[in-house]
Amino acid sequence: MSDAQVLDILTGAFTIAAKVAGPILMAALIIGVVISLIQTVTQIQEMTLTFVPKLIGSGLVMLIGGKWMLREMIFWVEGLWSIIPSL
């Protein structure tokens, strides 16, 4: 196994991780900013107020995009399994 092969596998792993986790993290970020703005405007300083909306938003993103996320992961793992004989 050469250094180039290891770098290709790691690059693929980081890419697929970013593709799968990106939508969930973006939803949590947007919901967190919106809730923070609402807390600032209304002067409600409750730290636990953002947890439930983020949880619901992340769940909705996983519900909507879960099939795509799973398909991407399966495609990457199948590609990884197919290169094992050449290592």
C-alpha cells in the first residue's frame, strides 16, 4: 500500500464525511442563529431553549435526506471494498 493510495482513501473519507454531515450541521447552525436572534430580541436568556429546535431540525434533515446520505455512504464503502484486491 503506497502513500498515494492512503491519501486517496483518506481524501474520500473526509469528502464523504463532509457531504453527509454538512446538511445536518448547516441546519443546526441556521436554527441556532435564528433562536439566538429571537433570544436577543426578547431578552430571554435560557441556554436550553435552542436544544429542542436543533434536535427537531436535525431529525427533519435526516428524515428528508437520510436515504441520500445512506446511498452515498454505501457507494463509498463499495468503492473501498472494490480496491482491496489492488492493495
